[in-house]
Amino acid sequence: MFDLLFKFHPGEPMLFSSGTFWALFLLFLPAYAWVATRRSRTVMVLFVLIFSFFFYYKSSGAFVVLLAATSVIDWTLSKVIARSSSRAMRRGCVALSLTFSLGVLAYFKYANFFLMNLSAMVGSNFQPLELVLPVGISFYTFQSISYVIDVYKGTIQPTRRWIDYAFFLSFFPALVAGPIVRAKDFLHQIATHRPASRPDLYFGFWLVLLGIVKKAIIADYIAQYNDLIFGNPTGYNAFETLMGIIGYTMQIYCDFSGYSDMAIGLALIMGFRLNENFNFPYKSRNLTDFWRRWHISLSTWLRDYIYIPLGGNRKGTRRTYANNMATMLIGGLWHGAAWKFVFWGGMHGAGLAIHKASKPYLGPWSDTRAFRIFSWLITMTFVACLWVFFRADTWEASWLVIRQVFVGDWPGFAGVQAFASARMLWLIIMILIIIAHALPTGFWPAAGRLFVRAPLWAKLLIFILVVQTVLQLQGEDVAPFIYFQF
Amino acid sequence: MRHYKELWTILALAFAFFFILSYFDGIAIGDSFELRSAGFVRALTDAPRKTAAADTTVLAAASDAPEAKATFAPAPTDTTAQTILFIGDSMLDGLSPRMVDYCLQNGHKLISFRWYSSSTSKWGSPSSSLLSDLIAKHKPSYVFICLGANELFINNVDTKCGPAVDNILADIGSTPYIWIGPPNWKPDTGINDLIARKTRPGTFFLSNGMSFERRKDGAHPTDPSAAMWLDSVMRWMPAHAAQPIRMDSPRKPLPAKAPGQISIRIRQPNE
């Protein structure tokens, strides 16, 4: 029991949908409620900080030292930046901080990628380094970079105490898979912290339940079929392969937005508000809109710290496209150290440029219903095809999957019927999630408010039903959060 | 503070509910529906986790397998390329990738068929022709089986599983085979003994007693541990298997995969 709850097990990061996390949260919650309501903010900050570091230790073992070191170095440098009046000194500190943060990220995440490409260029034998990627390093590195740059720009003041900065950097709901929290949105919440109100607490609980449904019921279940398709790209007919691509499109959304919902919900239970990370992205009718709705915390980060500093749209049309492309290429590389991710980012960059360029020519008929449906279809086809590069094991496998849709056998009506009868539950879940996604935007907050007002026994029943459904549908192995790898 | 207490009560009651449910480790409702449990009780009563580094334990256990001491004349190792059919339950998640490596290294053709949550009862059911169909279609020259993990704790194992094991072996017929026993995470109620009794000498690899690094479900070996598990089977084979085949240890870089050499099929629990 002790071993299960308190020791680090390599390859088994803490999932918000796991029994281990909820057993620990059962211990955490009363203690947190007590320190948050009866003790000073400092005690609360210290308590959550210790729990967050423990949470990270459970997920990533000794790399918790790296997290602590990052927080100490960046906090110290940000203090120097704020105090110094010398421009050279301030710039030097920013450079030092970026070198450390990006250096660590580059070493753990990109060293093998770099060496592999170098070996390919010089024709030598590539022997990969045995590197383990610290869980969530891409997320907390981006948080720390934005903090130091914001202090440099004077947008925020550095925290007076290290524990406040470490609290921000290691806040466990958002630590391992985002959302990427920005200091300007979060630090003032520490200083003025109040325990969650009753509606906030239960709305947080609602978001957690919604996240569990998305991640542990929908994404994990539909993944079982999608895995078959991507595991054997030429082994299924065109229709089955197409279903696998659409399935993965919904899987990655449910997986990641489900995790974000759980993170935002847990934070709300603790009395902290994290910004929305997904806003029904598959309702987008163009790529620009898609990137305003998908992984909002990353896209706004890339906009504020890469696109705008590069010049944004202030330096002419050509430069705007170039900046856009550079930003999306970096965004692609952030997702993984492989050329397929770079390609994914590049294609999104190209898609954004095409949309920008074509906007003036669309005219008034772009508001017609037929055009709206057409543009939604084009956008979703583009997005879904590019997700193939995200999911497939290799570059070659990605093309095989896409090719299979076009050159594979198309079954007749009987084949589609056979698919429906063999994959009935998969199909029902897919239809339900598409309907749920297409509902009016106000539906889900309204449902949340209903849940908040529901009696305790109803909340208990819903929670038990959700968890039991997870148990009934779960595969033999629980799929990790897709975004953990980033 | 009061609403925090309420939320805690909800969580604690739900936790208690699932704990009590897991005491029964699955409740059957009707013939075809089972209320699955969270496995808390199993997790608590499990032996402490051990590390995969204990490969020596794996080997010791293997050589201690009762049938390893059986008296038979092991055939010389067949070094020709084989068509291997590898069937089993979710344990193939970990075993199958390593089997692919072995087949690529040794030039064998592999058809791996993983049926999640399957058992000897499912594969050997009189109403299921899956195994005979696979054998008729692929005409394997060697069969590997890994079944039994989903029947470790059932009562009356002889009555419930005996005929099914007979059917599986009948389907395999005279084709050489190895049955890899389930990786027990606690003592079984007799499935290992049953398989050992029903199989021919030199065809059953007893996995019970080995040390595994397990996934967080406490049952399935992690991928590296499963790879070591299959390595142990392959090391055991030349001296102990009735009809050993060439299974040299895979060396990187592996030979390129020939078209159609590897086929992996997966079937979901309720299919």
C-alpha cells in the first residue's frame, strides 16, 4: 500500500484518472481545506508546494531536483533582472535563464534527434543516448521562460519569496501536461487566495468528472480501435482506415481537453482559476479560428513569445507569413523531436498563410450557409489528415495510413454494416461525442450549473456511475495522456 | 470548510463503495455481464513489487518447472524458417513486440493474434472456430500460446477449463507448440497444474514463480519485463523443449521486415 501510494514507479506517471491519485487526493483534500481555511497563506503555499513536488516525484522520480533547480535559478535571475538598472546585466540574466531552461529541454528532448540527423549527414553509426524525458518538462520550461521574460519586460514584478514562484511553477494540477499557466494570470491569485466558494468547488468537481468522461471513457475506449488501424496501416480497408483517422481526431481532442478539464477543475476546487485551454476547436471553420480554440495556452504563448517578438504582422506581408511559419515550425517541434512533428507544424503554418492570403478574396458569399459548411469540411479534413502524422509511429507509416484511404478497398454497404455491427459501441461513442461537441456552446456550462445545484446523493451517484463506466470500458492497459510525452 | 467536508464525504463514500466492490473482484450479472472492480483489494493483498532486474530468478524458476524434469528425448533444434502462430490474451501486449524481434532475427514468419480478456475457455469453446480457422488459414509450423492469466483465480478449474484446454490442443494437433504459462501475481487455483497435465512433455513453460516488474494494474509485466520473460522462454527452449526451433537472440539492427513476414491482429474483449 505504502509502496503503491508513496514510491516512484518508472514509466507510471500519476494520472488524474488513476485510483492512486484519487487515494492521495482523499488524503490531500481535508488537509488542504484545513490549511486553506484556518491557517495563513504561507502555510497553504508550503503545503501545496510540498504536495506538488511529491506529485512530480511520483511522476518523474529524481527529476524533481531538476524542477527545483529550475525554480531556484529562474527566481534568482528574475530578482536580479528586477533590481538591476543596467540593460546589459538584465539582458545577460535573461540570456542565462534562457540558456539554462532551453539547454535542459534541448538536452533531454532533442539531443538524440540532433545526433541522429548529424549522423545521417556525416554517414556515421548512430547510437542513441539513453535519455529519459522528464515528465511535463516542455510545459514548465515554457512557464519559466514566460515568467523571466515578463519580469524583464516589466509586465510583472518578481515574487518576493521563492516559495511563491516555486508554487506557480510546480502547481500540481497543471504541472505535467498543462495548461501552460502564465504568471500574470496566476501569481496574484496566490497573494489574494481564498478557498473555493461552494459553487466553484462543485463546478470544479463537475469539470473533473467531465475530464474523466472525456479521457478515461471516451478517449481510452476509442483508442482501442484506433490503435489497431495505426498499428497495421495497410491491414484494413479504406473505410476502416478512414474511421481510424476520424477516431484519432476525436481521441486526441478528448484526451487532451479531458486532461485540461481535470486540471482546471482540480485547481478550481483549490480556489485557483486557470484559463480555458480548449473552446470547441472542431467547430472552427478555418485554421486561424482553430488555433484560437485548440490548446489556447500554447498558441497564446507562441504568439506572445515568438510570433510578436519576431515582428508579428508589423513588418509587411511576406514577413508576416515567414513569422507565422517560424512560429508553427517551433510549435511543431515543441510537440516532439521528429521530422513528422516539424512537418505537422509547417503544414499548419502553410494552412494559416493560405487562409490569411485568401481572406480578402472570399467576399460576401463567405457568409452563406453552404460556404460555412464547405469551409468547416475543408478545415476538419486538413486537421484530421495532419493528426495522422501525430499518431503514426513513423513518417512512412503516416503516409501509408493516408494512402490506404485512397488506394485501399472500399467495402460496399454490406461492409459498412459489418463494421457497424462489429464496432457498435465504438460507433455509438463516436456519434455521441460528435453530438456533444456540436451542442450550443452554452450547453455545458448550463449542465455544470445544474450539477452544482444537484443534491449530494445525486453527485455521489454520478461520480460512482462515471468511475464504474471507466472500469467497465477500460482496456487491459490504461493509455497515458497523449500530451505527457511533450 | 463545510463544502470541502461534503466533497470529501462524496469521494470517501465512492472510494468505500469501490473498495467493497473490489473485495468480490467482479460480480457477474446474468450470463454475459460482469461488474468489473477497481482491484483495490487485489492490489493491497499482492506481494510487494519486484524489479525486472531479477532475470536470474526468471531462469531459476523456469528450470524448476515440473515438466522441465520430465523424461523425454528433446529433438535437435530445427534451424529452418518457420511460420509461427502466436495466440493469447493481453499478455501479448508485452510479449508480441519481442516475438517480432525474434522472428525478424531468425527469418521466421509471424502471425500474432491477441484477443483481449480471452481465456482458454474462449479460445477452446466448442462454439468458437477461431483457432482452427487461424491454423487452416496460415498453416503454421509452430504455435506459441500464452493463455491462463484470466483464469488464475477461478474455482473448479478442471471442470471449467479442462475441456477447453483439450479443444485447444486438439485444434493444434500435431503441430509443435509451446504454451507459455501465465505470469502469476498471486497463487492460482490450479490453471498452471491443469495446463502442465494436459500438454505434452517439453511444451509447457511455467512462468509462475518468476519475478516481474508489473504495470500499475499489478498484473501485466511492463514491456521490458515481458521482453525478458520471452527471452527466458527462448533460452529455455533448446535444452528443455520437445521440439526446439532456432531462436537466436535479436541483435540490433534487426534484419529488414520482408513483405507479409509479420502480421499482428488484435481482437477486442467482446468480439
